[in-house]
Amino acid sequence: MAERDQHPQHEVRPTTQAAPLPARFIPSPMLEPGHNFASVTDHISSIVLRRKMPLGWVFLFFVGLMGVGVLGLTVTKLIFVGVGIWGINHPVGWGFDILNFVWWIGIGHAGTLISAILLLLRQEWRTSINRFAEAMTLFAVASAGLYPALHTGRPWYDYWLFPYPNTMGIWPQFRSPLMWDVFAVSTYATVSLLFWYVGLVPDLATLRDRSRSKIGRVIYGAMSLGWRGSAKHWHRYEHAYLLLAGLSTPLVLSVHTIVSFDFAVSNLPGWHATFFPPYFVAGAVYAGFAMVLTLAIPARKLFKLEDFITMRHLENMGKVMLATGMMVFYSYVMEAFFSFYSGNTFERYMWTNRVTGPYWKMYAMLIVCNGLAPQLMWIKRCRTSTTWLMIGAMFSNVGMWLERFVIIPTSLHRDFLPSSWGMYHGTIWDWGMYIGSMGLFCFLLALFLKFLPMISIFEVRTMLPEAQAHAEEH
Amino acid sequence: MGIGKPIEGTYGIMAEFNDPQSLLDAANAAREAGYKDLDAYSPFPIHGLSDAIGFAHTKLSAVILAMGIIGGISGFFMCWYANVITYPLNIGGKPYNSWPAWIPITFECAILFAAFGAVLGMLALNGLPMPYHPVFNVKRFENASRDRFFLVIQSRDPKFDTDSVYKFMDTLKPREVVDVPW
């Protein structure tokens, strides 16, 4: 077909220039040409309804299942014995539990950023990856939520965190950032779930109509709530979706701000810093985009989605990683500056100890992962190579974990009095639970890939050139 | 359409189109021809289609704003009531009514309520969930979630008359025109 050779019409191209643009200035398309409404629908829905899952999926599923087993084991042991099985003790009372909580919740932020903030900024390239990234958000928040819930030591009393009228006549202490966190994280989880589900409803209707099995039609039919694509419904739907994006945007910024308040509101050197909220939010976006890349690169290969998740998407994510990575690195520099500029002995000692003390290797690796590795993304060849992007993303996944390690135990392990100094190491149960939460994440992700469309079908339809319709002037 | 209403005749007459432009033109033409009880169905939102069928306003924004305000007030009231009235705690010598500390929870509650307002409000105004609707009786309507575009003129329209609607639909060059049974 001759049409296939043309550029897709939704690409804005300068028409006034006589000379054609050199190829390197023409962005690769957001959607490979040659698709129509039917082919987009069939391609994405067939992953759920028709095709056999590829071997890579089976691997992900079983690795995830094993991880869930490890998680079950560690949680059972924890409930029977208590938090003493972890490495936390005096003076380091916050260890892997808070570290992994912050790591996971940060990863989750990219999903909301892609689905809400990029929608408001009219970044159309978000369309192919938003569903996937939102699912990642939900599963990351689920993994994150495990840690504070279990860190209470008696998780069966976790409902005490919530305000409810009780016979003891006591109420939570709402001036504490830890209470703010309870509200921020539970609101974030709820709103992310709502946003994700609302986005899914029209696609669930597609699956209902395309499913050949009775059970599929019944389940997808019930979940799609009888969606029939009426123009009136679409009108309210788009209105609600846009406003949800507008609500999620300040929400996502507030969540990691409040997480950073857990640290910044305390009086501890290394935590008590005014730049923590923007520092944490930038770190969250950086970690989250790295995780989206880590998942999207294998997924597009496995499920043959190169037409929908194009190099343009990957390159843009690489650019976001570069920008936010530099913000994170700037925060490391500012942290050093403030500790000396404060003139406070304890602040200065804390920073020197962080960099040259017993945990200096962690700090050095952190600078390599979050300071140097993102600089690769300046190079176009790296930004447009899945191998290099994957390497860059892996560095930031590790780097963001190290960052939280550097913030949490190294600020705590040397208390104000040398008699209260100590060292912190995660025990096998700490690592078991960390691996277990990764298993839970993979397991949930595998189920999502099997049962729900990983790309928003109706939004991809709107990106096709033939989706443009204009009312005649009357 | 409510339960108990006697159902007779057809729900309406449905025309099928191949592309969004035809549907938009058809909807505009139908409204110009004087039909009022119209609905159009498409696999994705089409800009201007709700205007074309004569639907331009939704109360959703007001619902979301109201819910957001209710949420914010409730969140603040909860903190104030708990920490000032019923269980006052002296934290670092701060006054009991140290309201700035309650702003994060006030904000989160406002967002939470507003988001529920957006989702539940949208579903309620759209009349969803609705497991049964006459348009699903048309076999080809399953393509409304894939690649086809449908216009329905409902039988409750004052101008509705089977023959004239069929004749009118034919002028729109549809792919197919069918009755929608109840």
C-alpha cells in the first residue's frame, strides 16, 4: 500500500521549509504507520484473548510465584517471632523496612506522572505506555504498603493507624508526619486504582465484545459496567478523566513530599533539610521512569509491541531519566553544601561520615549509579538503543535503592554520643522480604499482562490519522 | 426504560458508519432535520460529537468541586476534633489548635473525596453500570468497541416515524440501517 510509505499525518512537520529536514531531526513516530482501528484493536486485545503467552511470560509468572512464596515465609516468621529477626536495633531503628517502602513508593510515581502530568501537558506519546505504567504504580504501592504495615510489629493492630471511635477514647496524633503518611499513601493507592479502572472501562468493553468464551464475556462484561460508547458518556468520561488527572498531579507531588517529611520534620542531621521534598520527588520520577524502561523494553519485545511502544517513547523516557537524574545529583551537591554552610558540627560530621565513614562504598556506588550513569543519556546512540537504555535503567534502579540506604542507616548509625554508635546490616529475613516484595510485584504484573490490555486501546485509536473528524461550519 | 414500563415496538433505528467523519456529519444532519432523541456510539471519544447530538453541558465539575470541599472540611474537622476537643495532646509545647500540621491530611482528604466524586459522579450521571441496553440487541453493535460508528434515532422522538427515519438514514450513506428491538 502506498499509504504505508507516507509519514503519519499526526506528526507536525514544517511545511514552509524548501529543503527536506535531515533524518536526524525528524522524530520517530509515536505509532508505526499502517495501522487502522481494527488492527490496533485486534493486535492489543489478542494478547489477552487469543495468543498463547510467550515463554518469557511463563518465566516471569513462576519467578513471581516463587517470590510470593519467599514473602509468605518471611512474613510468617516475622509474625511469629517479631521484628527482632530484622537487622534493626539501637541506634538504627529504621532499616530495610522504611528503605524499601520509600524505594517502592518512588517507583510508583512514574505511573501517575505519565498518566496524569503528561496528559495535562498534552504529551501524546504517553498514550502507549500509560496503562502499563499505571499498573506498575499500583503494584509498586502494594509492595510498598507491606513494609510500614509489617514494621508496626503487630500488623493485626494496624487499624489503630486509622481514626475510628473506640472504647479507649484515644485518637491518632495528627501532627505527626507518620500519620500524614498513612493518609497520603492510602489516598494515593485509592486514587491510582480509580484512575486506572476508569481508563480500563472502554477497553474492558472491547474485550467483552471480542471475547469468544462465555466466562470471558461475563467477567469482562461485568467489569465494563455496560459501557457502550455513547457520545454523552464519552463527554462525561473525558471530563472526569481530565479532572482526575488534574487531581492526581498535586496528589503525586504531595505523596513523596509527605514521605520526605517523615525524615525532614525530625531533628536529625542528614534528615532535617528543607530541600528534601523536591529532592525526593525528583528521585521518585527518576526511579519510576527507570522501572518503566526496565519493564517496557522486555515487554514490547515479548509481546511484539514495537509498533506501539516505539523508539520515540523509549528515547523520551531516557531524556526524562537524564533530567531527573541531574536534579537528584544536584541535591547530593546541595546536601554537601548545606552541611558545611550550616556551620553545625553535627551536620558537618554527618556528611563527612556518610562519604568517608564505614559506609563509604555505598556512597561511592551511589555517585556512580545516579551521578555518572545517567550522563550516558546525553548520547543519542545510547538513548535509542534498548541495550544501553536497559543498562542505564538498571543503574538507576540500584542507585535509588542505595540513595535510600545512604539517607537512612548512615544518618542513624552514629548517634550524638559515641557510646551510641553502631553498624547496621540487613539480615537474611530483611533480604528475604525485599526479594519477596519483588516477587509479589512480578507476580501481579504477570497477571495484569495476561488478563488486561497492557496498552490503552481506545487512546491508541485516537492517535490514528483517520480518527480526526471536524464538524462543518453551519 | 425503567423497570415496569410497558415495552413495545422498537427502541429506535440504527445506522452504521465506517469512519468518525461520516458519523459526525450524520449526527449534525439528523439534528438539522429536527430529530432530538439521538445518540451516537463510537469506539473512542470524537471531538464535537456530543455537541452534534445536542449535549454540551455536564454537571460533573460542580459535583467534583463540592466533593473536594466536603472532603477538605471533613479532613480538617477530623484532626481538629480529635486533637483539640476529644483527645488533646501536648506535642512539643505547641498550641492544641496547631492547624498548619493538619494541612497535609486536609489536602489528602480533599483529593480523595474529589476523586470519588469524579468517578462515581461520572458513572452515576452516565447511568452506569447498566448491564442491559437495547443497542446490544443488534449483533453488529459489538463493533462499536472496535472500528464502527453508530447513530441511533430513538422511537420516543416526537418526529419518529419508521418509514421517514429509514428514508432519512439512507440519505446519510450509511453502511447499514437496522431496527433496534427492545
